[in-house]
Amino acid sequence: MRRAGHIVAGLCAVGAACLTGAASAQEGGVLLTFGIENRLEISRNAGLSVPGEGTEVANVTLLSFGLVSETPLDRLTFGVTGGLVARTGDEGSEFDFGRSALTFAYSREVPSAALALAAEFRSDDADSFGDDLGDIGADGTRSDLSLSARLETGRTSGVGLAFGLAYDRTDYQDTTDPDLVDSEEWRGDVAAILRFSEIATGRIGLRYRHREEEDLGTTTTDATTVFAGLDYAISERADLSVELGYTETETEDGGVIARERGPDASVRLSYDMPVGTAYALLSVTTDADEGQRQTFEIGRALETGRDTLAVRLGVTHGDETGTDVIGALEWTRALPDGSLGVSLERRVGYDADDDERVADSIFSLNLTRNLNETTTLLFDASYALRDSPSERIEQVDLDAGFRHQLTRDWGLSGGVGYTVRHEGGRAESPRLFLALSRDFQFRP
């Protein structure tokens, strides 16, 4: 299986997101982007199994197309990518179409109203999404679809309206993990925006969420939240944001219905410092599985000539998990020939499937160095720890890569990586890749 989130897996990959980013550098009119990339990928024990699996060789040809259309009032972006994948390994050879992705976004803004539409689709190996350390090594294919729409009216009047609607769906195919189940979720909200003055804006509204998980009993969750909020400028440097809400959640699992009611509220105070901002946040949420969770955080963000820093530290308490310390740090320094970045994070959550507390600790270091105008070296190191009463997972990833601009249209990239994982045993996975790509743009 192929994992994402590493330099080796993603350096200079041609995709819809890259196309949109490249096209956004152009202003006005219509811009079309076409791309092709051929990648050779070699990995051993890519699923981090114990005992280890054999070596897999993959040749991937990625094709991509992007479009950007921009006027003074609206902006449209569209990108699509897909690949022809030929694999050979211990289980034989296979050839299929995969690694497909699509992105769409449209926004239109006038003084009195704003509209935003978005859609995303991605289909790939189930363990390549990288959103859960516990899912590494999952087999099968995963497909994600996300749709969203938002409309705001009355932006120049004393009373405005805001509407939002979103849909998410996840499908799995050919997977053997019973925890990987298909799911879909609808979310909607409506709010009245009350502009009392230049320094005070209120809102009152309703949120609704419906989720279905196609497990053995088809679990259905319906959550309704009524809320009211106020944004108030205390002074030229201090702002206060308050939202008070009440949530009612109903969950049906195998014919058994459970209800949970409670507050959903937050208070945030932010202050503009001579350099950057500082804030304090207190929040209370109610979840059908976990019950109530109270969280208090303080944070600081600043940006100087060379450094960008964001720090937050807090404490959280859940009815089912107890009290824990949480926090994060992100620091980036611009170097004369590149950049250096460090990030730390500790977060705590609740696993409803295992009915237990889960704590994730993550550290990462990344370094970019530009050797000259055409060649860049990259290095990335990360450590992740997932700790719960039922399991403890540790994973270290080391990646080094390069990208080189051969000509204006042609690029060469490559890299090596190594992963060590401890989960009921020690698993290792070395890997490397080499890719040749070409992309070109034109305006019709």
C-alpha cells in the first residue's frame, strides 16, 4: 500500500490542487493548464506489517487539467487529475486507473451579497489519506466526496441572512478492516446577522447535522443546535466574540436510541499586540458519545521579518476522558536560501468505537534549501505517538528529496524515505521515487 504525507510520496506531484495554485498566480481572464507526470515508485513493506511484506514496484502516469476564470466580481477554479497505475509485487501484477482527484470552486461577491460553491472528490488507496495514524496499512480503496454552498445577503443593511449547506460521503471498497465503514453526512445552517453598530454585530440561528454510518447496525446521528452570538470591538485593539448555544443529539444504533442534551458555547477575547495578536478561548461542547467537554486555551501569533510563530496552550476536560493538557506550536524561519519549519502538537479526543481516551503527540521538522534558481533540496522528519488504554503506536518518518527544473516546461524530482513503526512489533519501510513531469499553460 502507498502512504501519503511524505516528501517521497508527494514531491512535485501533478494534481488538481497544484494546478489551481499555479493558475492563481495569473490575474484576470481564463487560464488553462495541462500536465503529465511519470513516476517510478519502489517500496518495501509499504503497509508496515509485522512480519514485513515484500517489495512493490509501481509505475504511475498522472494526467491533469486545470482551469481558472476570473473577473472583478467572480472567480471559478477547476482541476482534475488521474493516473494509470501499473504495480508488481509479491501478490502479482495489476494495472488500473486510480489516484484520481477533482476540485471545483466558484465565488461571486458584490457589496450586498456573497456566494461560494465548492466540490472535492478523491479516490485512492485507503491508507494514503494520512488522517489517522491508526489507519496506516489499511487495505482497499477509499473515495471521498465533499460538496458545500454558502450564501450571504443583506451585507450592506442592518439585517442580513446567511445560509450554508454541506454534504460529505466516504466509501470503501475491497477493505477487510471492520472499522472502515461507508458514511455520509449532511450539514446545514441558517442565521440572521444583526448589525447593531460599527462595533457590534449579533447573530442568531440554527445548525443541523445528519450522519449515517453503514456499520452492522447502521448508526444514525441527528444533532440540532440553536445559537446566538455577538462580536464586539471593546477598543481599537481588543475584540470579544461570544456564542451561546444549546445542542440536542439523537443517536440510533441497532434500534437503540440515545439522546444527549447540553450547551454548545464559546467565548473568545483577542488583543492586538505591537507584533501579532494574543487570544484566550473558553469553549463547551456536547457530544452524544463523549458527553460534555470543556476547553480553555491561550494563544499567541506573531510575524516578524524572518519568523512566523503561532503558539497555543490549554487544558481540556471530557466527561469520559478526564483532564488533559493540549497545545501546539508552529514556527517557520525564512533562510537566505530556503526555509526551516518546526511544529509540535498534542491533542486529546474520544474514540467511540473503543470507548476510550486517545492522545496524539506529533513533532515535525522540515528544511528547504535552494541550491540555485533551478534546484531545490528538501528534508522532512516527523515523530507521532498515539496513546490509548488499548494500544500504543509510535512512528518515525524520515524523507529527503529534490526537485530540478530541467527547462521551462520540464521538471525532474526524486527522493528517498524510511519509516519505523512500533505497534505490537517493529515494522520498517524504505522507499524511493523518481518522477519526470511537464506542464504548460495558455490563455484561449
